[in-house]
Amino acid sequence: MNYRVLRQFSGAIGYGRWLLFFAIAGVCLGLSPLLLAHGVEEGDATFIEQTNGAQLLPFMYLGAKHMVTGYDHLLFLAGVIFFLYRMKEVGIYVTLFAVGHSVTLLYGVLSETNVNPYIVDAIIGFSVVYKALDNLGAFRRWFGFQPNTHAAVLIFGFFHGFGLATKLQDFTLSDNGLVPNMIAFNVGVEIGQLMALSVILIAMNFWRRTDVFPRQALAANVLLMSAGFMLMGYQLTGLYTVS
């Protein structure tokens, strides 16, 4: 991780700016009930419930589609790679995230482990907030130490996997072909993740070559943090209003 750029603008963030950032976050929490949650389209839902037997390619497609359209996952991944310049580092963090969400996705569906989807999705929203604060150097400034970024990505990967599992648990899944279909879905998720990351990395590399990147990086992570608060607020609203 490139801490030189991080330190460059995190040191310039005074307490007044932090108050402003969290005021913006408070507004985002207030507006969060206006968000629409991403889910599974009606046609895809019908196919999933009517499937009987192994349907590997369709489930791979559904897994890739869900990841590419899953803005909460993409926001977190964008935060993770924001200051990663070396492909080796990108590969390590992406692998940790993939291992995390693969384990809990397969475990959650195959073991029929039920977790509250609003709580899980609120934690996923918090993961976006956490990563933005990490990018802003907040933890070093506030607590004087840097949390283990590898462990954080793996742990949040577990919650992202449970988030995917809760979407599938909404449907009545046939036991016939369930294991190969879930493995195919997970493979599709990884393919979708690589596709999305490729686009994000290309855009990031062009952006980093510009003179305005250090200045705009600050605003981008504030927006990322605000989006995370909006996702959290939406899910917590659902937790307390939906019976």
C-alpha cells in the first residue's frame, strides 16, 4: 500500500474537516431510506427457484452478474485497491477477499445457516466506511496505529459472502444439483469480480497519472465513506421497520 500519498493528505485533514466529513455522513444516513437495495431480478429469481439439477453455466452467469451489479461489493473493492500500485499487492488483497466471501457464501447456503440479512448488509456498508477511513489515515491519526489491512479485508470478505448467501436463501433451492450449482455461482462471482476490478484498475491508473489525483483522492474517499454510511442507514432502517 502506498502510504506516502496517504500520509500526504491525511496529515492535512484537521479536526474541522473531520467534523465536516461526519456532518456529510449524517446527512447521508438521513437520506439512506431513499436508496433501493440491489437484489435478484424477477426473471433470475424465477429461474433459480425452478432449477432442478445441475445448471453450471447459468449459475456462473448469475454469480458474475450479481457481483458486477453489486455496488456494495464494488465500493469496498474500489476502496481496497485505491492506493495499491503493484499488481502483486492487488492480487494478495483480492485473493484474501475472494477466499473470505467464497467460504461463507458456500457455507451459508449449503449448511442453511440463517443470518439476519439487514445486519449483514449493514456490516457490509460499514466495511465501505472502514476502508474509506483507512485510506484517509483516520486510524493512525486517532489511535496511533494502523490496523492489519490484510486481516480486515479477509474478515470483511466473510461478511460479504454471507451477504451473497442471504440473497440466495430467499429462494427455495432444489437439493438436486445444489452443490455444483453453488460452486458454479461462486466461480461466476469470482469472474465478475475480476471483470469489475479490471475496469476499476484501468480507470484508476489513468486517474493516478494526473496532477489532480492527490487532491481528488481526498474527496473520493469522503464520498466513499458517505456511500458506506448511506448503505448502513438503509439496512438499519429496514431492520427496525420491516417485521
